[in-house]
Amino acid sequence: MIETVSFLKKNAADLPLSEPLTITQNGKPSYVVISYEEYVRQEQAMAMMKMLRFAESDIKQGRTSTMESFKERLAARK
């Protein structure tokens, strides 16, 4: 859905946010308004992608261990 800044100002309390709302200013897209739930979902997805990149980097640089060696290190700490 695409709306103007004027629409946003007039309807801020009751925005239809079942899908992202693109706000235009002078006929050009300027903002995207999403629900808080969608924002949280996107933040979680980005955090997961960062974790995957770290994991890929660890694998490439050999910073991994087997489950057995991990268990042994845990047992040694007790």
C-alpha cells in the first residue's frame, strides 16, 4: 500500500498495517511503516542471519570442535 505523508499524519492512530505501508513525499517513496510485530520479526531474522555468517566464518577458519571434545571440556569444568 502506498500513501502520502498527509495520509500518515491524518491516520497515524489507525494505520492499516496488515502489510508494509510506503509513505511518499513529493511523489517519491520516503518511508516504510510496518507493525511492531513485523519489526520484531525482521530484527530476529537479521540477528539469525548474522549468527549464520559468524558460524560460516568459524567453519572456514577452523574454529570448530566435535561434540565429544565439547562434552569433555564441560565435564572437566565440574
